[in-house]
Amino acid sequence: ETAVVLDVSVGGACVLAPLRPRLVPGNTVTIGLAGSAGLVRVRWVRARNETDSAMYGVSFVDLDPELEARLSDPVTERRSGRDWDGWAPALPPWSRS
């Protein structure tokens, strides 16, 4: 399955992916990016209205060193005051006023 990382922090990420009703908080999932892999734990799930997708909050459990380095890049960029093009805010869209 393909997913999009919407936000990343030191301990986890917000990911947009196909909705899977069996994927609930507490489940662990293997993720991959450019040939590296890791294990994450689902912390929360927010189904998107009228779509077959959901936002998943995940915490990092065990990441390959290469994947950990790739995911730490945006955290470093954000700490230094620079943004990525299209950077998504940490707050999920339904919490914005």
C-alpha cells in the first residue's frame, strides 16, 4: 500500500493511507521508504469523510538506521527555521478553526 507522510516528529508521524478497519490503535505495522524499513505502532486513526482513506498517528518502534536518518531530516529542517515546500502542520485538519 502507498501512504503519504503528512507530518513527522522525533517520536512519530502522521500518515495518510487507505482506510483499513482492522488497523486500530495498538497495532504494529511495517513501513518502508526507499528500500529501508521500520516498525511503527498505531496510536490513533481518523477516517476522512467520504473517502476510503484515513490519517494514522504512529509512533516509531524500531527503524532501520537509514530510515531513521531520512525521517529525521524534516525535524532538523523545522528546528532550524526552514520549511519544506508543502510542509503540513502538526495539527490534524479537523482540529483547525
